Amino acid sequence: MGCRNPCITGFCYSFCTIPAIFFPLDSVQQILVKGLFVFALTFINIIGVKAAGKVNDVLTVIKLIPLILLIFGGIFFFVFNPETLVTNYTPLAPLGLNNFGAALVLIFWAYAGFELGTLPASEVKDPKRTIPKAIATGMMIVTAFYLFTNFVIYGTIKWSALATTSTPLVDVALVIFGTVGALIMAIGALLSVSGSDEANILTTARLSYAMSIDGLFPGIFSKIHTSFGTPYMALLIHGIIAFTLSIFSGLRGLISFSVFNLAFSYLLTCLALIILKKRTEKGLYGQNILPWIGIGVCLYLLYSTSMFDKVVGLALIFFGILLYVFFSPKTDILHLKELFISEENIFIRRMERKERFLANFIRLLRKTYRRVRAI
């Protein structure tokens, strides 16, 4: 659970870095912007999941538009300037592969979060089929966007120049589209940061809330707002932790620390898959092979993080184990747990999800396309 806070904090840095291109910020102003960013999104989530979901829908749709413009604009740019593409990609790996592990840590952080798609499994129809399909489809879409975007970025500006900038998307848009394009890309990046952070706040608070009502976490995380019906204390605590980390920690270190925690969690999951085999189940393809591949990847990620991340990460994991041992003998918060897992409330949340998340937007586009095609 704690590994998500460094991710949120990383978005805080981006939210301060991007506006600084046009409006330089001093240290006090940066702290104020970070606080406004984190607690504004926290407040939206406290108001309600429905409001948070609608905000996330809008941000998700809008943030894709600048990336699509950048990809197609870059392709046209390369058509008319092929020498720039060839020059910037020659040689293909100028620094060799010595820093492959460190690069993989940063790349892995960009893809992290897909595991949160399993949280609403009890509220999804045919989760065994739907959730793996959704995760696989989502990962392929994200991979395509990352590959095409990075292809354009490295083809437009030399890698040595990119190494000195903290706003590569804006710099590339400035080359391809000019000042107006750079402004559009900066706004799109801010919206992208906001959308990603809003989704992290939404899911992380629900995870700590679920652990609390199971008796595995402090009871304060299960406190529900009397008016909005949301776990407001869990949201506030996560917001305070993220804000504090954004002030006293650096972005690269936070990413590496986040990946250490994530890789350790995934490592335990892979080990569990080896032990908890369902030999009677059919259709579980790769269960004898994939966990071992996952273990290898996780161990390599853990090895590639810094020594500081290893020491502090293991210390916090040990503290988490002590926390679990302390709370696990306690009884569940039965009235909250029954309310959370009752069939009636699961049905209500499922119906609300159809109205508020991005899948509904895609569903409406599909219906519109079919009707237009029928005409």
C-alpha cells in the first residue's frame, strides 16, 4: 500500500516542473503548488467516488489528445526531415547497456498500477475472464503509446539534449509545432499528471480501508465520512504522506524506492502462485512457467535499485510485518465489512461504475459507431 505514495509524490514534482517552464517558481511557491495539487484531488475523492470517477474520465480522455497529436505530428516531421531522425538514432545505444537495470527501474514505474485492476474482482461479471482481458488490453494500449511517444521524442531531439531537460514532451512539441504546440503539450501533461494521481488516490485509499475493516490495519483508516460516505481519514493520511515526501525527497529516489516496494510485493505474489496452484482448474495457461519468469524479473528489479532503497525498503517492510502481526489477531470490524461485501452494495457499486468510468465512454462510442454504420 505504501508504495503508491511515492508514485503520487512523483506526480507532484511533474506538476511543479511543467508550469515552471512558463512561470518560474521559488521553493515556497513549489511547496504551495504541491499542497494545492495533492489536497485538491484528495478533496475530490472525499466528496465521493462518483465525482472522482467523472473527473478521472474527463482527464483521461483529454490527456490522450496531446499525445496523439505529438505522435502524428512527429511522423509528419520525420517525413519532411528524415536526416534528423537518422542523426538522432545514430548510434542506437550510445551509452551501451551498462545502465539497463537503472533504466528498467524507471520504465517499470511507468507501467506500475495495473495490479489495481484486480481490486474490484468481486463486483465484476466473470472476473476470471474479464480482468485478465482488461489488464492485457490496457497494457498493450499503454505500451503502444509509450513506444510511439518515445520514438518521436528521441527522433526529434538528440539524447544528449534530452538528458539535460526535465520537460522532454514540451521541448519536442516546441520543435514540431512551435510555441502554441508546447503550451498545448504542457497543459496536456498537467492533465495527465492529475488524472494518474487522482486514480492512485482513489484506489490506494480503498485498499487501506479494506485492510482496516478486515482487522489488518489501524481502525482510523476505516472511518467513514458521515455526509459523503467515503473513507476520508484514509484519504487524508495518504495525502499528508504524499505531500511530506514531495517536500523532503527527490523524484529519482522516490521512483526507485517505489519500484523496490512494488517488486517485493510482486515477488511474493509470484511465490504464492507456485504454492497455491489450482490443479483442478482448467484454462490457467502458463501457471508452471510464468511465476518463475516473474520471480526472475522481480529479483532483477530489486537488485537494480540503490542500496539506500534496499535498506530503507527492507526496514519498512519489516515494520509492516510487525504492524500486521499486531493487528491480525484482532477481530474484523464486522458491521463495516458486512456493509462493504453485501450483495446489495456490490450491485449498487457495479451499477454506478457503469455510469462513471472510462469504460462507459468507450461503450457509448461503440454504440454510436454501430448506429452510424447501420444508417
